[in-house]
Amino acid sequence: MKRHDDYVALAKKGGVDLYFIGDSITDGWHGGGKVVWEKEFGGWKPGNFGIGGDQTQHVLWRLKNGELDGVSPKVFVIMIGTNNLGRHTNEEIAAANAAIVKELQAKAPQAKILLLGVFPRGKEAANPNRPRIKEINAALAKMDDGKNVKYLDFGQKFLAQDGTLPADVMPDALHPNEKGYQIWADAIKPVLTEWLGAQATK
């Protein structure tokens, strides 16, 4: 709740054009991805609203309870759902993502939404979560409306040719390190540049 309260205060300050929301993987832009964040997104007035451990329902609650009040982002970047795999169905996870998109559209109809596919997890290509994530992402892809909601899946960029998840990209086979965050930034920057224009120089 302390993190949530801090994010409510951050939103009330305004001045966030690029709004990231998610779980520990997004929260990691504060940590292992910090250098990449500043270098790649710093000129776009970014705000990181990720909280470790969050599931889709937690993100939805946060958005309904102050983390959108006072802020008018131009772009949202969403990536959430991996923490739901243990207790929710693929359909429930996709439906929750749809509810999050709907909430963002209701609170910030002017904004563009970049909905990211759930990242691969588990070291081995045969990890049982891999086909589930593929199915979830197929459902998320259908939310791309060709206008204000764009779906983007670049999970393959994290993987080795044999489908394994290299330790030099995600040491625990779930959370990116600095190299992994650079892959993420490189994958989304073309879309952000199209939507936000060139970054302001400091």
C-alpha cells in the first residue's frame, strides 16, 4: 500500500506522458533497468507504476483507486499477467487485461495504449508455462484495434535459437537484467517514437 500511495502522489503531480504499468518486471526499470530507462525513455517524461508481485486484479484496483488521478498520459505501456499463471485460467488472464485496457480508455481516452505480450518464463523451451503464455498472448493480440490500442509481442527476442531463456538476459528465467531491459527498450522505441515524436533533449 505504501507503493500504491507513492504512485497516487506521483500521478497527482502530473507531468507523465509515458506511463508504464505492471508487476515486478516493470518495477525492475527502477533497478536493473534504471540506466536503460533514463537513456532510452528519459526525454519522454516517463513514469514507472510497476509493483513487484502484482497480478492483473491488483493493477486494475490501483488504476481505479487513484493512480490515474491528476495525470494525463499520452501513452500507456502495459505488461501484466505472469503472476496470475498459478491460480487463474488463460481466459481469465486475458479478460483481466481487457478490463485494464477498458479502464485506461475510460480514464484517459486521449491516450494510446501499447499492450505487450506476456514475456516468456522458465529456462527450458518445454516449460509448461510457455504454451499457456502463447495462448494468452494470442487472446491479447485480438485487442489491437489498429487505432489507439496496439499489441506487441517480442518475447522471441529474449530467447536463444533453441528456445531456452539465457541467463545473461534473464538470470532467474523471469526477470530481465540490464541486457534484457535493453532488448525491451529497443523493441518498443519505434512505436513510442511514432506516437510521441523525438525525445526532448535535456
